[in-house]
Amino acid sequence: MKKHIFAAFLLIISLLCVGTVSAEDADANTYKSDIYTYTVSGNSATITGVDDINGRVDVPDTIDGYSVTALGDGAFGGSENITEVTLPNTISSIGSMCFAYSSSIKAVHLSKGISAIEEGAFYQCEALIGITVPYGVRGIGEKAFAKCPNLSSVSIASTVDSISEDAFLDSPGVKIYCKLSDEPTALSYAEAHEIPYENLITVYVNGDEVDFDQAPVTDNKRFRTLVPLRSVLEDMGAKIEWYDDMNYAGIDIDGYRILIKPESEFMRVNGETVYLSSPAIEYNNRVLLPIRDVVQAVGGRVVWDENSTSVTITYNK
């Protein structure tokens, strides 16, 4: 119901802005494929609506032969059942209010091709936990992340040079992660608005940057980088299952079976005990672990670069 109300709201605003449009004209260039409603211009498609399905949505890079290059205003707005969204890198723009009023979306993995987070893009996304604003984005618009009560981790690339004064209005738990050595706009913004901030640690798996909904953190006692378990290991091809009754994670990756429990000093690898350089922890509803220990246990390689505060993981299946 909320999705329909939100769509009607956007239509009214559109009509007020451009005048009267007949139903025939409005539908002439609109198509439906699977769960997506879209319009076409040349060889490109803009997704204007998405059915409110249960669970995760992986937006395709092509629809019916057209390259998906944009999300329209309010494309995901008002959804109640979608929990996670991944965008392809073919997308170069997302419209205003694109995910606004979505009550169940916890994570959105943005395209690396976008240049701006438009006005109200994530306004009142009640379940949103964290997001990475990718390299190449220049601006964050008005109320882009306003009224997001559970938003706790926002990683902002150093390319961002404009952030609206009210971008994080009434989102009280936000912490900004940015490259402090670059003295970015995000740092100045955080200081001016008394928002907590921390140095951004980037992680690459086989050359591709990992997209986090909770940025890596540093265990200052042991000088270890702790990263979200699921984000990195799934990029390495792992299957992960969380066991609530025993409070531990089971990881299967290329013949290895790993068991990890938060606050434990060790993990189990194929039945053998392997001690950790730093215990895994629960942080903002995510399990973070010392990634070097886990990657090396399955035959991978980890390199830390102090100058760029980045972790490079090389893993061949």
C-alpha cells in the first residue's frame, strides 16, 4: 500500500511540474520486464519502478537488450519488502527520492558509475544500516540520508566535494568514514556538524574494491584491521551461514570449513584450532574479523599499505 501511495505522490509532483500529460502519452514509452518498469531512450533504459518483492534485488545491466543506465525518481521508493539492492556499474545516475520511505532495505550497493547522491535519495529509509558512497561521486544532495534512524556507517570517497547541510538530518547514529590523510570535504563536514568520524580503510579482493555496509575498523589494542565477515568472504566465493542458537558463523570456501564465534580467541579450520591475532567482534549488527588470519588460513595473501590505508587480498580458487 505504501508503495502505491508513494508512486501517486511522485506522479502528482511530476504533473505539477510539467503540466497535463495524457495516460496514452505517459505509457507510450513505458515497458515492463520481470519485476522492472522502465522507459527507453536510444539504446538505454531507465528503471522507473520495481515490484516490491521479498528479499534481495540485483538490478541487471541490461533489460530486453537495452543497457540499464539510470534509476528514475522514486524507483524503489516506498518499498516494504525489499531488503537489499545491488546496482550494476552501467548505471550513471539515480533519481531523487530513489529509495525514500523504504522500510526494510538494510543495504544498497551503489554503482561505481554515479556522480551524485540526489536529493532525498535515502530519505527515511528506516532499516538502512550503512552505505559506501563510491569513488567518483561529487555531491550529496539535500536530505539524502535524513531520518535514517539505524544508519551507522557511511563511507565517503575523497572525490565528494559538496555535502548538503541537511544531508544527515535526524539520523543520530551516523559515523562518517573517510580518508583522513586527504583532508576531504567529508572530514570538514563531520567536524562542522559534530558527527563522529574515523579513517577509511579500503579493501580490495583480486583488484576489485569491496563494498561495505559497515566500514572496517581498527583494533587499537592489537593493531589489527577488522572487516565485516560477509562482505569480504562472499567476494572470495565463500558461503556463509549464521547459527543463532550457538552464536557462531560457519564458512565454506573451496574445501575449507571455518567456524568463528565473536569474542573467541580462536577459530576452527577443518576441525583444527587456529588462534586469532585479534578476536572477531559484533559491531553494529555485523561480525567483524581479523581478515589476514582467515585469508591466510585458506591459502590467500594479504598486503597492508599504510600510506593508502588499504588492504589488498589476493585469492586464487
